[in-house]
Amino acid sequence: MDAGLIDDESLSLERKSLLPGEGFFRPDDITQAERKQEVESALEGAKTVVIADPDADGLACVALVRAARDSGVLVSASPHELRERLDWTAASLEAGADVFVCDLCPDQPADVEPLEALSEQAGSVRWFDHHQWDDDIADLVRTAGVELVVGESDEECSADVALRELDHEFDQSLVELAEVTRDHDLWIREDPRSDDLADFSHWSEPEEYLEAVVEHGADLPPAVEEFLEEKRIEKEALIQKAVDRAQMRAVGPWTVGVTYGRCSQNEVAETLREQGADAAVIVKPAGSASLRGTESFERCHEVAEQVNGGGHPRAAGCKPDVYDDMLDYAHHWTTQGAVAKRAIIDAFRRLAEE
């Protein structure tokens, strides 16, 4: 395939908003083989390992672990990659090394099957999170020998949990980093720095982000601010396109704003809230979707759990199981996520019927 067909730099803004990033079109087996090799190499000789979601909250946990333990190899993992990353870590971990799992919540019991092997190899396994956990899965994790601490999802972010549970006197800059991270992760948005952290974690490599916040805390340096300003020009344009595509749906007692596009979901959701939405659904070109709630709708995780996902009462994610082959994805792009939208709205309807 001609690489120019998926080159983000050559795509118009309109087409970029409709299509997934170029990484989507790279075969998973090639990408996974490379990532597995990277994990194996990174774990060689490591005494402390952190398996974390590479967003601002997960990376703040990594920064805290590194400060407390003077080391900490990062193994990045999205929720859908959790089982795989646990399995890779169990296979390559140095005997007696300590493992931390941060800002990740298993969607199903199978996600935590590698934990028994990991616990046998590790000196200790500790898990810090703040999502809505299934009680049975939490029991499985603890039975595997893991120290699991789950904070209140509407009061704490995972960094808050790590800050509280790690036995260390942290510098004030890292304490403040956790506070500002919470401001964005719980959608409080009272501190303007929290959007900077979220954007920088999204647009930078994890180690670049960690280097910046370890040195500067939540007050990012001028060079990073300049970088963010440049990236936000395109970001705002993509947000506007998603907002322009949005439709309001009446589902039971709620008004649900539904849209599609490659965009920053939180800002799109906030705009839809201002337009009267109780909840927002942002379907992405890669097939996943983000759900955001408000004071009048705090059941996002219940919707997401019906369509292959999970999360918090006001913020959740999912990927409806509606893609069997590339023709389904082609239909997804050309119809702006029609099938995925319908699956998620049906989940809202089932919730309303209860």
C-alpha cells in the first residue's frame, strides 16, 4: 500500500477527522512483535516495573513510583492490552522484582489470568486504580497475591492512590502533580494546567512526558507550552468538526449528544454539555468510543459495560463488537460510525428501560 494514502501530514483536515491514524493500518502482529521485544529488553535487570496506562494519570503514577523507588521500568498498556502486558511481564521479569499496576481496570476475568504466574515470579505486586471494579474480578486479583487498592472513582485519580499508598515523603511538586492530574481525570477542570498535562501526555512519548513532569511538576516549561500551542491549532479544528457533526438523541429521560471523529473527546463532550446534552458519545475512526457524563447522568460505566468497555460514572470507554473485517471498518468510516453509534444508543435505551 502506498504510504502516502495514510500519511497524516498529507491528509486534509476533513479527511484526517474521518480516518484513524496511520498506526491503525499497520498489521497488529508486526507492531506487537516489536512491542514485545521492547518489553523484554526493558525488563532485563529491572528491579521495579510499572505497568500503566500511558495517559496523564497513569504516567503520574509512574513518576511517583520512580521517586519512591529510585527506578521503575514502564510497560505501557491500554485496558485492552492488559492481559497481554501482564503475560509479557510475567515471562520476562527478573525473579524478585517488584511490580506496580496503575490506572488500569480489567474488563473481564480473563484479563487477570497471568497474575498468578506474575506473583510467583515477582517479589511483590501492588495495584493502584480508581475505576469502577467488578467485585468478582477484584477478588481474583487479590487471590492471586496482589495488593489491590481502588480509590473512590468520583473523588480520586490513580495518582492520588499511589501518592497515599507509597511509603515515601514526596517533593511538593509531585504532590501538586497528582492534584492537577485529578483535576483533569475527574473532569473537574478548575486548574488550567490540567489540560496541558492531558494534552502533553497524549502528544508526547511517555518518557518525554515523565522527564518533564519529574523535573517541573505540573508547571510545564516554556518549550513544552510552545509545542502545545502549535498542536492545539489542529486540535481545535478537529474538535469543531466533531461538534458540527453531533446530533442530540432523546433516550428515556436523557438527552445524549452523539458524534464521530478523530478529536479530543473531553472538549467535545464539554461543548455538547453546554448545548444541553446529559451525556456525550464520541465514536472514533479506530472503532472505539468515549462516553462522558454530567451531573444529570452518572452512569457512563454502566453503558460502557454493555458494549465491551468500562470506566467511571462520568467517563468511560468502549469498543462495540461490530467489526468483523475491513469492509466493516470501511462502512464505519463512510457512515461516520453509524453501527457503533446504534450499539451504544441501544445500551442507553436498555439502561433507561430498567
